Amino acid sequence: MSTVRGAPPLLRVGNAVALPLHPRSLLWTLVLLAALLAAAAATLSLGRLGIPATELVDALTGDTTPAQEFVLRRLRGPRLVVALGTGAALGLAGALFQSVTRNPLGSPDVIGLNAGAGAGAALVALALPGVVPVPLGALLGAVLAVVVVATVTGTGLRHPGRLIVAGIGVAAMASALTHFVVAALARDQASVLYAYVNGSLSARSWEHALTIWLTLALAAPPLAALARPVALNEMGDELADSLGARAAATRAAAITLSVVLSAAAVGVAGPIAFVSLTAPQIARRLTRAAGPNLVVSALVGALILALADLAVQQVPLGEGLPVGIVTLAVGGVYLGFLLVREWRRGVL
């Protein structure tokens, strides 16, 4: 157990890893897992092509008709798995970024990271089709966006006002580049890319699912190792350093991991807005715990994206709509609320 006031209790895994442990986090982990199961069942069973709920268990265990197998293996199954993995990656990226910058507005989408990743992916698709993988282009675009924002703000990404202004500028430039790429492509390619750059889960395959879940699996060990140092980092550099957390190194590692997770998410589904902003903050309110709340943030992110995609598939006016449009509409309202709150507190 930690003896530092404000630090969370610790669950030790070997000698190198100590995971923050909160009773409310465990409770909400179970609740969110149940909600994810319900959302997944609804995704597979609702609608004209859905598998009836009474037959869903049999279908998942292999007792399927050809039509049900098509829905599970080609249509909704890959899309659901990609949605869950992408939402989890965005939730984790946002939790890390907000924690180490000690800034509730310091999320990858607000600072233009996701827009930069989308521009990088689009540029690769146009300039080097089939030569450079789209996820690699997304990663390079994300890295460039972070470097530009950090250089412009000159405050280590901690000043909310400068962060927002710099992020808006980077996002605008990245968006302009992306739309130029879309306009330069042939019409059939442009329609597909337009959906992608707005954040879309349509036509996702098991290859996309493998990409995002492999990224999450590879990120799991460093995430576990960073959980305690990142939590201590929120108390200030001096205290974190005195407790062996090495604040500067922790911040660099966490931001690097956040960039990788964001780029992977953008690489498979496009720049889906505001999941990385809202998921960590909802997680904090649910758990009422200090620190990044990584597991709960990942589950909240997965649930947000799964529900948004369910709405896109089932609401009559939402059919064919990129899921990123839904998260943009809802997240934009939430961002407005945050801006008003920070302004009233005198932070902006």
C-alpha cells in the first residue's frame, strides 16, 4: 500500500509493476464490462440483418446459418471488434495525455493529434499507395502534430489556453491537407477516403481488428509499468521525482504511448473525435479516484464508440453516416461545457 497522501492503493505484480487499485474502479470495471456485453449483443442482434437474441449464443458457438455466418464474420463482427479496440485505445491515449499534462483539455483530438494522424494517413494513401502502410502514415502525422503544438505553446502542453489555440491551428492545417488529398483522388477513392477522414467503421475487416488489438496487447506491459508513475506525476514533478517516478521520463514515455495508441486508432478507423477527451473524464467521475484510471478509461472509450456505432447502424437518419460525425456532435457540446467551466475557474 502507498503511504503518500493522495496516492492510490497499489496492487503489486512482481517487483517492477505496481498497479493503482481502487474499490470503485473495480466496481465500475464490472459494470462497464456488463454494459459492453449488452452493447455487443444489441449490435449483433438488432436490425433487419441482426441475429435474433435467442439464437445469438448458438451462432457465437458455431451453430450458424450461412446468413448468420456472413453477419458475424464479414459484416458486423469485425466492425464491432474494431469499434471496441479503437474506443479502448482512444480512451487510454486520452487518459495518459490528460494525466501527464495535468490538463483536462490536453487530449489528442483537442491538440490536433488525431487530425494530424488523419492527414498523414490520407497523404500516404495518395502519394505512396501500397508502399507505406496507412497506420505508419498516421503515426508520422501524429508525431508531427505533437511536435508542432509543443513547440508553439512552449509550456510543455500544460497551459489550457495556448494548448487550445495551437491545437485549433494544427487541426485546421491538417484538415486542409486532408481535404486537398481527398479532392485530388479519383472519385471512387475519394468517397471511401472521405468517410475514413471523418472517422468511419464501415467495411472494417479482421485485419483492422488485428491491427488495433495487437497494438493494445503490445501497449499493455508499458501501460501497467506506467500506471503508478503517471499517477504520482499528477502531484507535481518534485514529489514524483522524490518518490522515484522520474517525472520527465514518465511524461515522455506516456506521451509517446499516447501518440502510438492514437495513431493506431486513426489508422484503422480514421480520426474519431472527442472519445479521447470525454472517456478519461467520465472515468474520473465514475471512480472518484486520482490518477489516470486506465482500465476504466479504456472501457468507457470502448462503450462510447460501440454505442455511437450502434446508433449509426440503427437510427434511420444515421445509416451510412461516419461514426465520427456522431462523436463530433456529442463531444463538441461536452467540449463547450469544459471551456465554460475552465473559463469560470480562471484557467483560460
